[in-house]
Amino acid sequence: MADDATTKITITENGPYLVYGNVPLGIETIGTREDGGSWKWLAGRKIETKERYALCRCGRSEMKPFCDGTHSKIGFDGSEVASRAPFDEQADTIEGPVLSLQDAEPLCAFARYCDNDGGIWSLVENSDDAAVRKVVEHEGTHCPSGRLVLRDKSGKAVEPKLDPPSIALVEDPAQACSGPIWVRGGIRIESSDGEAYETRNRVTLCRCGLSENKPFCDGSHASAAFQDGLS
């Protein structure tokens, strides 16, 4: 988790994400298995940045992933409408024999790791089977948005190790589109009104400009076939 107060993302009103703290930026691609299901992350090239940089939020910049001021020219409405409630208050819980699954559906970024082998929601109910538990943990920890969080019976979250903090631009070849901004390792995200969202290990921010759950991704990039031109 980022513990340096200078490492943060500030959302500007109807404008870009300002990233502070020399946060590494790169590309991550959703890799599929033979049946087409999302299964692994493929690390791509790193993108050179400065200590502070501005990432496009409207989806229309000619300098993607960076902002070029287009948001002002097109009258981009970046109003933040997502819930400010902590994840635990937003999520429904499915209790399994060994693992429980918390699910905050509005945070879904449509990465589809959760859909394999009948879906994580059914699989968690058989998590006392060692083989099934392995699949459940794989699916849950590969969810980039943090919509899904697994907990063992002691209440400890089963989380991927995302350290040091970094930002990834998601590419989704199976859907022929570019996905969200994947914020990893507990980076503080501040609203345009100055208030901070709950700091989490993994979240996805909208970069196509079309999400109805701004600032978070809701999967709209897929239906819009959003392309950033980076891959």
C-alpha cells in the first residue's frame, strides 16, 4: 500500500486525473485461455512519465493516455456519481464453506475473470474442495476493479500483492477494445471536491469518458469499442 502522502491521484472537475508521486505507468493485457475466458494478465511496455502527469479522462485526447485539453473543447461532463460508501457497505456477501465472496456490482469493469467454470458466485459455495478453492482464488484476485473480494473464515481478505503502487492501462483484445485505468497498490484517490475515496488495493477508473459510475469504470468501453491507439 502507498503510504507516502505525496503519492495520489486527484480528479479534476470535468478534466483529467492528475497523478502525483512518480507512479509507474504501463500496459496490461487481458490474456485468455483456450476456451476464450479471461485468465491471466500480460505485462506490456512501460510508458515514460514524469513525477507528475495528467491522464485523459474524457477519452478524446489525441495524446492518449495523457490529457491534451480536449475535455474543455468538447464540454466533457465528468461528474462524479459513484457511491462514497466504503466497499464493505456497498457489497453483498455470498457465504461459502471456506471462503466468502463480497460483490459490489456497480464497480464491475467487465474483465470477465469471474465467469470461468460456471462463475465465481457458484464456485465459492464449493470452496471446501481444494481444486475449486484454487479456481475461486484465481478468479477473485485477478479482478482488476476490486468489485470482488474473497475472505477466509477469519475475515482476512484474499488479496493479490500489488506492490509497489503502479497504474496500468488495460487492453482487452478479446473484446477488441481498450479498457480502464487500473490503479494498484493502495494509491489515494481524491475527488474533485477535495474528499478522498476509500483507499483500496485495486480499483479501475474510467478513461473512455462514458461510464455512468464515474470516476470508476462500469464496462462502457466494451460496448463503445473504445480504442486508445497504444497497443
